[in-house]
Amino acid sequence: MVLRKPKPIDQNLRKITIQYKIQVTGVYKTYLLGTTAVPALRGIDLNIKPGEFLGLMGPSGCGKTTLLNLIGGLDYPTRGKIFLDNRDMSLLSENQLADLRRDNIGYVFQFYNLLPLLTALENVMIPLHFQGTLSRRARKRKAMELLKLVKLDERSHHTPSELSGGEQQRVAIARAFANDPSIVLLDEPTGDLDSKTGIEILNLLRDLNRKGATFVSATHDAAVSEYCTRIIHIIDGKIVKGLEVSGLKETDEMREARLSLQAEYKERCERKILEFIRTEKSQNILEIRITKIKDSINEEILKNLPMYFDDLVSELIEKEEIPGKIKSGVLYLEKTNNVLEG
Ligand SMILES: Nc1ncnc2c1ncn2[C@@H]1O[C@H](COP(=O)(O)OP(=O)(O)OP(=O)(O)O)[C@@H](O)[C@H]1O
Ligand SMILES: [Mg+2]
């Protein structure tokens, strides 16, 4: 009979309870710039529960991107450990880490990082290609569904340069969700967008977060923090104690209240749009940029809409049977339009 050595018990596993999706324990990160050490993170302890939408706030250079990169397995801590689903990332081989990234994590980078020569659809298909489990046809179908989710299915054949900043960010979000990630890391998801487009992206992210994935988002943007379930502040590579805000997670009751509020705001928005069109029409202006209409609506209303503003305008034009059509972001009214004058 062979006497086997008992398996060693991983001390860390014993300490960790199952309730956290991500655990960051005593993490330091120091970059070497030539011979100069640049301390980016200086002792981060952070537990993140499944389904949270955690906001990382703090001044430029405080270490937000560094922390996201470590959680996402794109770089290693100098000291300390990170656990995803109780798995110690430092024990994974390069290949295991690559698998973990490919199968579990979605990344949304600050500047979209779309491949410029590929269409929106092809960009979203990339992670599916690397996963290698679906046929080309199935990949295409799935990518199309994802584009639909971010309301861009009609622009699937456009390349990034033919899309607005907000649209490119929506493609990047669709791509981040292609592998059904359980963790989504976002670096300044609204960083480069005007505040109104940013709000639309945030509404989209909030709804995606409700589908169950855990979100960690670095941001300077105070608007983002309104969408987070918890916010922590980092300064000089450390979490600032006493500045944490939590318990912001939307409950079913809150969601219901939000939806009814959104319906109300939608109505208000529709009235404003009609008013705007009527005024333009009375001045014989028959070509109206949708962005111009949008600029006339206050942010509080836009923030609470249940859908994208452009879609709302299209829907309204149809619903009110306003003679005219929308093409490339412009509403062209027909001359014989009396409907609005009553
Ligand atoms: N690859 C690198 N090599 C050397 N130093 C780096 C590197 N990446 C980041 N740093 C330094 O580490 C610190 C933290 O940088 P990081 O990018 O994490 O900050 P941040 O909070 O994301 O800032 P921002 O809000 O401007 O994006 C900074 O001092 C930065 O200069
Ligand atoms: Mg950064």
C-alpha cells in the first residue's frame, strides 16, 4: 500500500468566504521607470460582491487603471493577492490566466479600442472567435444580438470611423459582453463623451449590470457614481477610509419606481420635442438636426429616459404621424405638414 501525503490545504482558501466575487488583499504595485520606482498602489484591500457596480474614483494618477489591470489579469501585483471566485490569480499559469480573461472578463477601455478596419459586427465577433466554441454563423448571430442589445444592429456594417463616439462606445460594450463575462471592467466608460451621450451609456450599463455581472468602473465622472452600487475613493494608491458610499444597489421596488418615473419623463420629453419641432416649423425650418432637438431638452429629462433619445424621436414621428423622415441624424419635415400646427 502506498502512503500518500495529504494534500496541502491552501491557507488562503480557508480564510476566504464564498460571498465575494473579487478579493484584493494587501495589493501593492510599483512600476519601474528605468531605475526609478513609481509606487502606483500602496496597500489595497477590497472585497467586491457578485453583482456590484463598484465605482473607483480619484484624481488622475491615483492608480485606478492600475487596479483594473491587476483585477483583469493584464498585469501582476508587486505584492499582495487577488482572488476571483476564490481563485488565487497568482497561482495561475500564463495560459490559465489567458483562459480566465477570455472566458470570464469583459473589458471596456477608455478609448474604445476598436479595430479601425473592421465593421462594428466584426469587432464584436473578435472575442467569440478566440473562444472558438461557435461556428462562424453562430458567432455572427450572437454578435448581431449583442449589437441589438446596445441598439446598434442597424449600423452593424459601419466601421468605427463612421460611428459617433457614443456609438463606438456602445460597440465596445457589446464586444465586452460577447463572452458572457461574469466580471466587467470599465475604464472611464464615459470619459470621452459629452454628458448627454454619457448618460445614455450609463443607462445601458445599469441595465446590463442588472443581468448579474459584477462591474468595476474607474471614473472621474460624478455622473457615473450615481449609477454605481458602491463608490470608493483612491488617493495616492490607497483607498480613502470614510469616503465609501454603499448600499446604492437598485432593488425591485426602486426599479419599478424608476420605470414609472422614466415613463413620466418620456412623456415630458415627447411634449418638448413636439414643441421644438412646432417652433422650427413655424419659422419654415424643415431640416432639423436631432442633436439640436436634444440640446433643447434638459439633462434631468434625458437622464431618466427609458430609451435612446434618437429612438424616442423616431418613435414619436411615427406615432404622431408627422409627415417627414429621419436620415443620418436629421429630421426632414415635409412642406405640407399641417399636423403640428393645430
Ligand atoms: N506602465 C507604467 N510605467 C510606469 N509608471 C506607470 C505606468 N502605468 C502607470 N504608471 C504610474 O502609476 C501611477 C498610477 O497610474 P494609473 O494609470 O493607474 O492612474 P489612474 O488613476 O488611472 O489615472 P487617470 O485618471 O489619469 O487615468 C501614476 O503615477 C502613473 O504615472
Ligand atoms: Mg486611468
